[in-house]
Amino acid sequence: RFSLFVHRVFKKTSGNGGLTLYLGKRDYVDHIASVDQVDGVVKLDTKDFGERKVFVQLACAFRYGSDDLDVMGLCFRKDIWIQHVQIYPESHKPTLSPMHDTLLKKAGDNTYPFSFEIPKDLPCSVSLQPGPDDKGKACGVDFEIKTYLAMDKCSPDEKIDKKDTARLIIRKIQYAPSQVGAGPKAEICKSFMMSDKPVHLEAAMEKDLYFHGEAIPIKIKINNESNKTVKKFKITVDQTTDIVLYSADKYTKAVYTQEETVEPSSTYENTLSITPVLADNKEKRGLALDGRLKDEDTNLASTTVLRQGLEKDVLGILVSYKIKINLMVALQAKRNSTT
């Protein structure tokens, strides 16, 4: 078996020191046909375990409030999907992968492997950008791996102490489809009062898919046959976030704006490149981002890819983008006549 070189190992130790969770990566790619397998290990110090067992849990959940607000029996976290495996006493024996081999060597003795298959119909990680004064975990969809000590894997009557758990947040990220389609094209014809002829506006893009940080060229053509003067136009990229899991909330926020002046002539034709990035939108509360990991940067949320036949509710949050072009037309002052 070939060994796998891991640049970085992520680990978290429980408060009691008996459990140490190891992962070789925290980003797991949704390839549409399948999702990367989650392989990890847990190192155990069993001297204080007693009759308790060790479980590992992977959960996909929608969070719509801070843990600090979980009062009076209210819960601000809804599990979308959850799976448990028991690793001690050993009952879960996955087929060892190169990732397992690497982590087992790093963790040393008394270490137990685990694996999870993430269903492909689960949502990708999305978080809503908090405001400057917001505290606690951000709202959104997240994936969490947790190892814990308990008598039973999920007994409602058993309270699990925080010191008996170790957890790491991971991300399920969207893989861009390899097939790129033809770019969209739109046109509009606007007529005005007191003008016999209209203004024509056309906009076209080369393709329908762009990567994070990639420049987006837009071909713009204006043909002004009216007696109005087109002074300038504005390009806006809007992000629409549709929270479908628990309500019908929908938010639209501009993530890019640019204005261009137009010379006073009858035609304009040019290709402009725009690049919406998170760095220009850091202060916008509620903006949808790819799932954020602690102390790591992220991107504007990827467009949600809807699979045929999949219920939208299970995706939790739907994200889409729209480009708008607005023409600014100069108003002509009325002339007063005197006799």
C-alpha cells in the first residue's frame, strides 16, 4: 500500500485527555457523483473510561442561532443528517486507506481508525457572515466530527460531559462541474415619451460558470436611437440567499458594483471584466459564505447546484447570483416659452 503525504494534521483533545481526534484534512469535495470519504483516527487513553464506550459521530446540521441562546428548552440547531460508529471496544473496522496509514503512524499506539461516507444529496457547507458585534458560531449549514465517551451512542437519558468530547468542524465544498455551458445573453429595448425611437441594451457572457477569483468579462452594447442622453451605466452583482429549511426568508445583497461613464454618442460597445470577492464585502452582515473554519479565510458562497429530483428543503440554504446592468439617462429640462 502506498503511503500518503499529509502536509498538516488536524487534531483535538478532549478535556479529560483521554480522547484525541486526528484528521488529515478538513475540506471534503462534493464531486456531484460522489463525495470524498472522511477518514480519521482517535487515540485513546483508557485508564478512566470504566465501562463507557467510545463513539465517533458525523453530523450535518443547520444552525440558526448561537449556542448561548439555547435557553428555556429552545434549540437553535437542527440536525439534517447524523451517523455514529463505535470504535472502542472495537466494533467498527473500516478498510484502511492511505490517509489512515499516515494518521496511525503520527498518532502512535492505542489508536483506532474510523470512516464515514457523506451522502451526495446533503448540502454543502454555508455560513452567513456575522456582523461586527455578533458573537458565537455563525448561522448556516455545518458538518462536525465528534468523538465522545458514553454508555450508549445516543441515549436521550444520558448527559455527555463536554470534557468527555473532542470535536472538529469540517467542510463539504462544491466541485465545479467540468462541462461549461454557453454564457447567458440578455437584451432590452426601452422607449421614452416624446421620443420616436428607443434605446437598445445588450449584454453577453462567454460562459455560464466561473471560479472564485476569476475575472468575468461582460460584453456590453448600447445603441441609443432616442433623443435622450445616456450618461453612464452601473453593473451590479447580487447574491440571493434563500433559507428554505425552516422559513421562507430570502435575502439579496450586492457583492459588486461598478459605474462607467458613456460618451454622448449614439453607440457604445465594450467588454468589461469584473471580479466579485469577499475581501470587498467583509462588513456585510448576512452575506452567504462557503463554510468558515476557525482562523481560516473563505470565499463568497458557491452557487448551489440543484440535482434533479432533490427536495430543496434538505439543502437548508440556496445561493444564487445575478448580474444587473442599469442605464442612467439624463432628463431634459422643459423650456418655458413667453409671449
